[in-house]
Amino acid sequence: MDRRALLQSLPTIALIPAAVWAGAQPETARAAGSASSVYELRIYHANEGKLDDLLKRFREHTMGLFEKHGMKNVAYWIPLDDPLKGKTLIYILVHPSREAAASNWKAFGDDPEWQKVRDASEVNGKLVDKVDSTFMVLTDFSPRL
């Protein structure tokens, strides 16, 4: 399934929990409320049998490392239906700007802690086959997250 088809298949209602969560997180709401903030939708296509390992890595390490490097976690999803069920992780991050996003990702990739976690989690093979990334801004009629 290509990214366009995937995005069209995600119901808008799925984003409501993220809005509720962000509203309960004042620091995230402030970061997301900036006029220059950008949201990054990321879709990870896990290698066969590796989704549980990928989720564990995010749960135990990646989310904290994102925050360390200025990336705000908004929400994470796993599809319930085929063909994406059991092999896809979808999530949204907030960055202060596109420039900050590039800087954040560089710092994250260069972080020795991340490199150690990644290498340890991939001892039995790479977890991710492909990553799709889409940067977005809120429309003028969107509720603020």
C-alpha cells in the first residue's frame, strides 16, 4: 500500500485521542501552538516478525530520546486491519520548525545512546524495512493540538 492510500485510509477520528492527550500536556500544547510548529507523520514498515521488537524499542528508549532531542511525541498507532496489521507503526511528532526538525533528527542520529540501542535491538536483523515521513502544518480551521 502506498503512502497516499494509507493516509486516505486513516480515519480522522483516529486523531482525536492525540488532541485530547496534547490538551492535557501543557508543554506539548505550547510547543504545538507555535505558528511555525510542524507535525511529522511517520510510518514505519517493520520487517516480518519485527513489529513487537520495534514497539519495545520505542516504548523503552526511542520516545525518551526523541524528547531529549527536542521532538515532542504526540501519539502512536498500530493498524487493526490488513494489510498493515502486525507490521506497521504510525506516529506523529511535533517540531518547532522544519529547520529544527532537520537539526533534531541529526542530533538524534548522532546520539551514542541511540546508536547503542539501535545496534542492540537489531542484533538479529533490522527491525524496519522502510520509513515514510510527511511534514504537515495545521490548517487555519483545525482545532489547536
